[in-house]
Amino acid sequence: MSSYFFSRLKILILSLFFASLIIFFMIEIIPGDPASFMLGINAEPETVDALRKELGLDISRFERYFNWITGMLIGDFGVSYTYRVPVSELVMARIGVSIPLALYAIFLSTLIAIPIGIFSASNHGNFKDWSFMGFTQLGIAIPNFWFAMVLVLIFSIYLKWFSAGGVPGWDKGFFINLKALTLPAFALALPQASILARIMRSALIETLSQDYFRTARASGLTFFQAVKKHAFRNALIPVLTIIGLQFSFLIAGAIIIENVFFLPGIGRLIFQGIVQRDLIVVESVVMLLVFSVIIVNFLVDMAYLYVDPRLRVKK
Amino acid sequence: MKFPISFILGFLLSLFFLVITIISFFWVPYDVETLNIANRLMEPSFENLLGTDHFGRDIFSMIMIGGQTSLSVALIAVGLGLFFGVPLGLISASWRGSLLDDIIMRANDLIFAFPSLVIAILITAVFGPSAFNAILAIGIFNIPVFARVTRGAAISIWTLDFISSARIAGKGSFRISLEHILPNILNLLIVQGSIQFSLGILAEAGLSYVGLGVQPPTPSWGRMLADSQTMISFAPNLALFPGITIILAVLGLNLLGDGTRDLVDPRLKDKIK
Amino acid sequence: MSFFSIKNFNLHIREKKILNDISFDLDKGEVLGIAGESGSGKSLTALSILNLLPNFSRKTGFIYFDNKCISDFTDKDMCKIRGKDISMIFQEPMTALNPLKSINEQVAEPLLIHSNHSKKEALEIANYYLEKVELPTNLLNDNVYPHELSGGQQQRVLIAKSLVLKPRIIIADEPTTSLDVTTQKGILDLLKNLVNQDGISLLLITHDLAVLAQCAHRVAIMKSGEILEIGNLEEIFKTKKHPYTKKLLNSVNYSPPKKNTSSKNILLSVKSVSTSYYNSQSLFSTKQNKSNILNDISFEIYEGEIFGVVGESGSGKSTLVKTILGLQNLEKGEILIKNKIIKANKFDDLSIRSMMQVVFQDPYGSFNPRHRIKRLIAEPFFLLNTIQTKKEIDEKVNYALEEVGLSPNDSYKFIHEFSGGQRQRIAIARALIIKPKLLILDEAVSSLDVSIKAQILDLLVELAYRYNLTYLFVSHDLSVVQNIANRVIVMKSGEIVEQGKAKQILTKPKKDYTKSLVEAIPIISRRLLNGGQIAK
């Protein structure tokens, strides 16, 4: 394996470490005593003491951090104070909504963005390009939760094609769930697709002005052959970067969209955690979200390795 | 000088929202703190330009006042990003390849893993929701954005010969950064600033919508949308108008940013077809 | 009638006239050279033939190939000709190859487009041609990517790519301009032989008349979109009918009156200097590479002389300049100016710093585009301890501008209002304003057109006389250095190969490398220029 891989791996591990420190510091150090914070000012001292014991607050902060991290490594995310069940169980029950939603949205946005990007770049400067780019400007400006509300208004309330929220559960079949996730995924995908299409377009325009594109044209490839064989893969490098960066926006968007459509996902869980001052849930779920962003960016870095031979070091 | 259409359009839209927000500090058509249930859910009319809400408040007046929150939160967040991000980027670029550069860039990457919403969730979980919370969450996320843009642009300028000339003239990196680098990347920062401003408006709306930002009774565009959600089936106007307001404000700022870029960097890339 | 001809061809891009009434023929097996300075329209002539013009171009006139008027062809029809009958080689081999595809795949591509070969056959043919262009055998495998090749090797790959379908015409647009002089010779010889072997016609576009003198049968001289004259190489070079042709030919190997007033006082001494490059000691890098850039370099420069440094890319000459300027740390050795040590990256002793100034290669990157000329030229005053009044500065800036042939009125303009040659004049004015002892000229004339280059060299020599200046003249171009310098060092891979008097290095080089360097310089023989009188 190349040194590129190991240097990325090192960055991945360090990022996770520092991210966990930040989260731990925010949740367990800043409030002073998490137990009394969770119970509120009116709590009886005895209950606070009991909770303190339950949360393991009687040991040092260092030990607490160590236990939290090692616990998470083996899948122990602690026990939710309000639900009285392990956080991992709560997460597992909801991840079946959130992950399919995120994947569906990425799929949709790529499916919309790439063709628009290519079409606009190959019509660079003319009316077709101009109008498509106008639409993407609009797409970027639309708040996704508002777009979700409009979709509900049109497709659920007036047309009654889709239900306004909720999912039936995966045991009820694949397509019925897919249908239930379509509106939320579409709402999530629209702004992402608009950004991606613009990036795709400008990356392609950039590669179209490169010498190797001219060389390809001079050796007899038609415009679209040259785009397909030479420009596209080169333009993909900046597009990959953006897909990686977008993932963190997607996570944020998904948390909000789940609220619009009453989807029982990770986003709902985290808000319930905040409302009920269940710091255990908030701490672990935030760590999980940050973890997923870091992992996705690591995977994007690995995808470069596949696309770009310059990163592969030969022995 | 010929201005691009996007610049003119963006400038006018941005100016419009700026003006109505400033006016709202001194005057609004109707007081939004008094409820008038008799007039609730009115259709748009000459008296109530955009109609009234479920408490009979004038929606246009609320949008004007809501602009105060949305614009100021986004503006302060951009300011935070500029204030910390630009110096960090300049330092990183002038010490390129050093340990300090490495630490700054890795710290930036780390913050990128915390979307504004996640930062807001963390802060809210501990301190409770507020407008300050929104500013902090959006502003922190802006820091690495500006640091990266600054560093990237500054590095490409550091390689130019006029920087070597300045060094030979005995100028240190601090002086060079201020005298030669910063003026040459200012355009780029203005463009990025307008884009972050628009993203800030979107993020503030999102945070207020889920209740992590501005708290009632302070009006904000995001809060108006949150209030309207349960009534969307019988009063869609309540959701439509604040939504369109956000779209137009964001669109205006984005067009302004794009237009400025076209204006200051008129390289027309002709391609072979 | 020739099998290829252009008749009355005009080109506009947006509203600007680029080409004006271009007409010429090309015969089978002929090498036609098109020469011109930047902006003459020579490259766009080439692109017009293949109809690969930028957007917003408008053309009139005719291009005939094989009795067909290909200027009327649709893009689809042109695709059948491009790469098959007419192929093209571009200037920058580095960017002309797709970085993401292996080289044999790229060479095989025209075969897959234009013929019915299977992928395997196409790759075999590609490898045959890669061998033919003399690519080292270890690069003939699959999965060799462009970034693993040197510039010269990349250009060989592109030549192979242009040859695979045995085209009738090859258009080569400045094929050797971005290469070192020794590499250039190899590429030109290769191109000449291959074209000869297969009876291919070659359209060779270059700014370098000496290159044409070695390859072309006929030449066309272009200026501002027009062909000024066209004809046999010998005839054009001997008669120099057109005044512009005469000017160009006189500028080639231009030799300004040499300065010969050096003293025995040592101004700069470089004592066994070595530097190495570590890839950054970063937190996260897994490896640390050390590579020597300069290895035990020693020489002395006397007051009042012009000292030349010659080397190809990677020879370490720009690192040498940086170490002398104190912009880069030394690993070993020391550099003294007037017996004072130049400390790297320490700017406390301004009196040392104020003894030297520099003029860089790139006239576009040398100035802060946001400052006015006055402020740009006045920047070195920062080095002087004496405080200057505004009036004094104004006077000095005006004087400096006049001295380099510009007007005091220019001091309120911005740099983008000047041409490349004028910018180098401004750079010289900036360097000389504090009257330094040593002026370092780092490829200062390399990016200029030949006629401008001659003017700047004249100016430099004139100023050297007037102020008894000492120059360190660094260049990749041995012919320029030997014309201006008194003494020369030749560098290769961070070491000094040879040093001595300029004349002796050029006429009687001792080392093989210097010999190969001297032999590779394309020269227009006196026979060609002087109408038969053989003299050398």
C-alpha cells in the first residue's frame, strides 16, 4: 500500500481522536456537573447523587473519557437516561431510516447533477447553459426544509401521491419504504444537486481548455468522445472533493428534513435528546455523526487513489 | 465599465432586503407585537400586502423585522469567519510547509467535520438555544472556509516574483502579507464573503426552524416557517412568503458574489468546440 | 498543384482580426517552417487547418486538401481527417498528455478511433512506435503514466501518437520550445528523420529562426497575422528582402558590445556552498527525502565584470540565485559580498542587502498589480537607512525611468499597461534605483521575443558601462550568455562542470557535457546568412 494511504489513515485516526475530545469537553466538562444539569435545578440531592453514580461520574474525568472511547470501540454507547435502554439500541433502530435516506439523496443529486453539468459545459456561454445555471442558482437558494414543506403541500396534500411523513418499516417491503423516502430524499438532494452541477460544469469547462483535450480533438475524437474519454475523469477529481464536503451538509440537512417528515431517524433522536437533556444520547450520537463525516472524507481520499495515477507510488 | 447582469440583479435584490431591514428599525406598516385575532389569516390585500398570520399579525411587517435577525446573524457570522479565518490563512501561507501550517490546516479539517447544525446541537445541549448560539455555530464553521480560501490564494501569490523582490527589499512576512498578499486576494474574499453571507441566512433559517436559533417572540424568517408548518394545508401563504423571502435574499447575495467575480476577473475562457 | 494549400484565409475572433489573407502551399515530403514572434498568428494558422478554433471565431477563405475544400467540412467530417491524415504536436508536452491515462493507451487512441484494430493490436502498434521514437525500454510497459516521464520523453510520446496512422501532414507547433537545448536537438533530429522516412509533410511552427535553419526547406515569415514573405530557406535568409526578416535575423545571436573593464577586487565570493531539499518536516508525512540541490559550489566574481551562469532545467541555477540573495538556507559553505557574510533569511543588516538587486524572468509576475509604477520602483528604498523625502523619491524614480528608456509620466500608471519588454525595463529601473553593487539577472531576457531581447541586452551593457556595474547573468541559453559575459560557469545537477572565459568555453570546451551543450545550440550558419561566403 502507498504512503498516501497511511498518511490519510493517520489523519483519519487523529481527526477522530480530536473530535472525540471536543465533544467530550463540550458535554461533560463545560456543564460542570452533568448529573445536576440533566435533572434541572429543582432535583433532590439524592436523585442527583444516584444519577452521578449511574453515569459513573464518581471517577476522574480522564477515566470517564477513556471508558467512553473504549466503550464506543466495542459498540457500547452508554445507556440513555430517559429511555433506560442502551444508546446503541436506539441508534440501531433509527439508522435504518437515516442511512437509506442519505444514500438515496446522494444518488438522486448525482443523477441530476452530472448530466446537467456536462450539458451546460458543452453549451458553455449560450442560452441553454445560461438557463440551466439560472435554475441551479435558484436550487442553491432554496432552503431544503422549506422545499420539503412545498413538496408535502403539492404531492401529499393536493395531489395525494405520497404520504406526508413517516416510514412503514423495512419489514413491510422495499419499494413502499423507498416511496416514503422519495420526497425527503428529493428535498435533500435539490440544493446538493445544484451545487454539484455547478462544480461539474466549471470543472469540465476547465478541462476543456486543457492541452490534452485539444490533443484528443486533434487526433480525431469528436467533442463528446473527447469529453467521455479525457475530460470527464479529470473533471471528476474536484467533483469528488465536493461530494465529500457535501456529506457534512447532507447530515445537517437530513437532521432537519427528518423533522419535517416525522421520520424516526437519527435526527429525531438527537432532538429528543436535547429536549429531554439526555446528554448521554446527545454525546454519543453527535460523535457518530462526526465519525461518519470523517469516514466519508477518508473514503473520498481513497477514491482519488483510484482515479489519479499520480498518487499511486510505484516500488 | 460594463456590469454583468448577475451583478446588477444581485445588487438590486441585496439592496432591497438591506433597505427594508434598515427601515424596519424605525417603521413597519403594522405593530407585530399586538395580536388581532379578528384579522387572522387574511389573504394578501392592499392593507396587508402579504396577508396576516394566525394571530392577525401583518406578514410583510414580520418579514421586515425578521430580516433584522436573519441578516445580522449571518453578517456577524461572516465577520467571525473573516476575523479569525483570514489571519490564520495568511499565517499558514507564509509559513507554508511548517508545523504551524500543518496544525492550522488539520484543525480546519477537523472543524469541517462538525457541520454548523452539529455545533449548534452541542451548544444548545449545554447552554440552551439562542440567537447567540446560531451566530457562534455558523461563525465557527465559517472560519475554516475563509482560512482555506485565503491560504490557497495567498500561496499562489507567494510564488510570484514580486514577493521575492519584496523579501529582497528586506520586508518580513507580516509586512508582505499586509502590503502585497492581502490587497491581491481581497476580491476573492469579497466574493467568498457574499457566498458565506447567503449560506449564513440559510443556516440561520434552518437553526431557527428546528428551534436551535432565535427564540420566540423575536421574529425570524426561519421561525415564521416553523410556525406555519402545522397550518400549511389551510394557510399555505404563511409558509410561502417567508420561504420566497429567504430564496430571494440568498439568490441576490449569490448573484452579487458571482457578478463581482465576473467583474473583477474578466478572463473569458474560450474553448475549442 | 500541391496536395495541400491555403488560399486567402482570414480569421476574426470576436471583432478582432487575427489572420489576414494567408496563402501557402505544402508539397509532399516538404518541411515548411512558419516563423514569427508572439502574437504573429502562427499558432492560430495551425489550428485553422484542423478547424479547432476558439468560440466566437469567424473565418473566410479556403483550405484545400486532396482536392477537397476542408475549410467547408463539418466537424464530423473533420474528425475523420484529424489524427488520420493531418496530425498535430503541441508546445507543452507536460499538459498535452492526459495525466490519468497510461502512455501506450494514449498513443493507441487514434488507431481505435480511425481503424478497426482490436485494443490488443492497437497497443502493440503503439508500443512499436514508442520504440521507434527511442523511448527507453523500461518505459515500454503497460501502466506507465505521463508524470513518470521527463519533458523530452513526453514529447516523444506525442510524436509517436501523431505518427501511428502514418499521416500525410504533421503540424508541429513550437515542439521544442519548452525543452532544454540538448533535448531539443534530439527531438528535432527524430522528427526530421521520421518525416523523411515516410515522406510526410511537416509544418513546423517556431519563434526560433535557428531551429528552422536546421530543418526547413521553405520558410514563411509572419507578423501581426500576415505572411510577410515566403520562399526557399536559403533565399529568404540570404537576401533578407523584407526589413522585418532582416531585423529578426540580425537579432538572432545578437552580440552587444562586450564590457571588458573588470578589476581584481573580489565583489562576491561563493565558498563551497551546498544546499539540500527536505520534503517538509510535517506532522503527518511518513517519509523524509533529502536531495542535494547544490553540491560544493565555489566561484568568485570581480568588481565590474559580467559573470555568466549556464545550466539546463534542474541544474540548480535558480537555487544558486536564491542562496546568493539570502532567500534560502545553506547547508554548508558561505557566501560573502565585499567580505561580509550574507545570512540566509536574516534581514537585520540592510547594508549587505542593499548591495544586491535582482531582475527576474517573468515580466508578468514580477510586479504587484495593485501598486503604481512609482511605488513599485521605490520599494528597494526600504533597504536604505537614510530617510528620503517625497521629493527625493520622486526625482529618483523619474530619473530611473528615463534611464531605462521610459518617461517620468509612466510613474502613475499600473503595470498591466506595459508590454513584456517595457516591464523588464521597469524591473531594471527598480533594481538600479538604490545603486547596488551587484545586479543578478535571473533569466531576465529569456521570455522576450528576439527583437526585444536584443534591445534589453543593449540597455544592460550600456548601464553596466555607465555605472561600472557587476552582473551575475543566469540563463539556460548558452548563446546569449557567451555573447554578454566575460567569464562563465556551466552547471549540471547542482555542480559546476566547467568554468572559464566565455570565449574559451564556447570554442574549446573541455568537458563532454559542455561540448554537447555547445553542439546542441541551433545556429544559422554564416554560409546561409552571407550568401555563400563560408566563414566561421
